[in-house]
Amino acid sequence: MADKLLIRVFTHPACSGCGPALRMVWEMVEQEKEVFSLRTVKLENKDGLQEAYREGIKTIPTIILSSGEKELERIVGSPSREQLAAFKSHLKR
């Protein structure tokens, strides 16, 4: 696969659900390294806040799956393992 699917996790240190959400996403990405890449967007800095604003983020954690510039799925709030597993439906092997 030429391009990996990007998973962005929008977080903040004061968010109690962000750590567990990031851990779940990281575990999934580790299992599917060849198709997923992970980027954490931290809302405690200016760049992270600007990206969150551009994406319309109002709740954290928010997890966005994208291919190139196209958003494929978004999970708002703490994800379930089933929601994250649904990301795998976008894999083209």
C-alpha cells in the first residue's frame, strides 16, 4: 500500500479519557503498522489548537481517520474497541 491511512487523536493533558483513547489507538496502529500511521494533536499548544479549530473539534478525545486530505471517519469522545475496529473496514489489501 503506497499511502497509509492517518489517524489523528486530539488530546489535552486535563482530559481523563484521552490517555486510554490514545493507548487503544496506539495498540491498533502497532498491529497494522503497514497501513496506519498515528499523529497526536495536543490542544495545549498553539499549533494543536489551530488544527482543532480548523477541524471543528469541540470534544476531546476526538479521533479522525483520513486518507490524504479526505476524512473517512470521526469518533467523538472516548472510543470503544468496536468503533476503532471499524476503521479497519477502510483497509485495501
